[in-house]
Amino acid sequence: MLSIWLSHGEKKIHTLALLDSGADDCLFPALLGREIGLEVEEGKKQFFSGVGSAGNVSYFHKVKIAFELDEHPFEFECYAGFSTAMDLVKFGLLGRYGFFDLFNRLTFDTEHSLIEINADL
């Protein structure tokens, strides 16, 4: 899990997001999108599936994501989906497109609970 700031325009919220190399896109609960001022259902509609589910709907919007690792700040724009299907989990997923593809290298050291990110953001 990564502690992030999710924003759109002047509205910003703090939340958690799971680094999910198995997810194609970055996805967040619709309730978080509404909290930062998005008209969620006005975004580009796209269907997605996950473990044990299929046919979920997400609506994509351009948002900003910011986080800090080892006192190094990262901030970038992301085209992310928002879905009511994720409202129960209350955290987002950072996937291959929009997150992993921004970095030169992402390394997980699960034994020591460490993440190393190399980037030119």
C-alpha cells in the first residue's frame, strides 16, 4: 500500500492505493472521485474485471497523484478510472498504465517491506 494524495482542480484528498502489477489501469472508488469534485459518470466509460468479478463499470478522468518516498516527492497526472464497484474497499489500485509505466524501475522487497522507485518525473 502506498499513501497518496489524489486531486482534481483545487480539491485534494489523502488515501491509500495498492501497487498492483496485475491491474491494467489505475482505479479508484467512485466515492473518492466525487470527494475531489468529479462528476464520475461523465468520464469515459470502460468495463473491467478482476478476481472473481466481471463486467464492472469505471469512468475515466484525468487526475493528479502525489506521494513521497524517502523524502523524495513524486507528482504526476494520471488517467484513472472511478467505479462504484470499488466503493466497499475504499482504496485505489495503481496499475501498469498510468503508474508502473512512468518509472524506469520499480522493485519490491517484500521481506523488508520496502519499495524502490527509479524515475525521471
